[in-house]
Amino acid sequence: MTEPMRAPSENLLQTSGRTDLVLIADLIEPGSRVLDVGCGDGTLLQMLTNIKDVDARGVELSQTGVNACVARGLSVVQGDADADLPAYPDQAFDYVILSQTIQATRKPKSVLDELLRIGRRVIVSFPNFGYWKVRLHLMMSGRMPMTDLLDQPWYETPNIHLCTIRDFVTMCEGMNVKIENAYARRGNRIKMRFSKPGMLANLISDEAIFILSRPD
């Protein structure tokens, strides 16, 4: 079963052209404590600070990204999601965000486990390798596909653990992780909210966004 997803707030839509970041920002409660792991140049953190008045912190691997965040006046440290998350205390944040990053980690399952320890809720987004255009490209060409989200050849991409929506759901079930909500996007359009296992979303969406927590 799928259902239309509520539109993000107008203020957020006016702040950024990236629908994925707008959607993630709209899922955050105002005044929350937020950690963005793999925060890039700080676009999402700045959006959350300006619009949602959050206590925003970030972790970014690249020095270029850290410099860009500092230039924005954001509290960001250089760090590696695979190595540095154990240093954070339990339940230190209301939300921990991992946007377009989990597929580039060496141990996605361990990283997700740490995120769920650190935050009350975890928001994860990733490119969906089950998208029909990806399947068709691989079938017709016999080569690793490239899309708007998977926009680098296989020998240059940082992605090392690509997965489908169904793969991710299966991993969460095996880890006893609660999927509070799940959303599917295609291009720059918000497509739908979906219920697991998300078979239709797995076929027609190029990106998924999950809100996760530990069962009560």
C-alpha cells in the first residue's frame, strides 16, 4: 500500500532546490538536537539551523566539506562514519542523519547500529539500485548503470555497498530496527510514502528515505 506524502513546508521549498534535503529537513522537529553524518558542504545543516532552529552538529570526511561548513558558521568536525561514531555518547541527539552516505561506508550495518545508539531517531537516504532504469540499463548494456544519483563510472564512484529498497528493509528486519516511516523519490519529485517491503517503490523510485528507531 502506498499513499500520497504531505508536501514539505513552503519555507523549506524556498530554501533549497534539492528535494531530498528539503524532505529530510521537513521531517525534523523544531528545536531538536541533530547530528548530520557526512554533511558535505553543510547545506542541510544550515537549512535546519535557519528554518527549524535546531542544535545542529556535523561530521564530514573531506577537508573541503569541513572548510565549507566552517565558512557557513556551522559546528562541524572532520571524521569518518566507519571509525569515529563510537566516540559519541548514547542518545546524545534527537535525530542523526545519514544522507546519501551509507552506500559509501565500509560497514553499513555497523554504522547504522552506531547511529541508532547515538540518536533517538535516524534518518537514512540512499540511491535505490532497484530502480527500473537501473535494472534496464544493466540488462541492456551489461555495464554498471549511471543515473542522476549514480552519476560516476564504477571506477571513480565512492559507493561500495549499493543496495535496493528491499535489501535495506531486509537488513533493518535482521537488526530488529523499527521503520517508523519510509518515503520514495523519483528525480526532483516527492513520490510517495510506502509501507514495507515497498515492492512498488523499489521499482519506480531512484531514492529512498527512511526514519528508523529502536523498538520500545
